[in-house]
Amino acid sequence: MQVMKVVGVCAEYAEAAERYFGPSRGAAWVSGFPPDVEMWRIAVIPEQVRILDFETRFPSALSR
């Protein structure tokens, strides 16, 4: 896991605001923060990735 301090609005936060509020309201929401606002970006890096293939392991569950 990585934790990074970001000064200013994170790009991901601005994108989420536009997605949920719409382009104009999202931009207005983000512009309400001071330019030196501190945000934290948390990145979770998985140690393992597994795929559960329902078509191969459970074909009867898909045929209903």
C-alpha cells in the first residue's frame, strides 16, 4: 500500500466530482477548495490476483 500527500485537488477527485455532479456542478464543487488543500492518495497494490471462471467451473449456473 502506498500513501502519498497531494497538495491541491487530486485529479481522481475532480473526475469523480464531475461524474457524480455533472461537468459544470463538478467543476464548481472542486473550485470551492482552496488551492493549497491537502489530500491523500492511497494506492492498494494486490499481492495476488485470481480469476473465477464461471463458464468453466460452474457452467450450470449460467444456463438458467
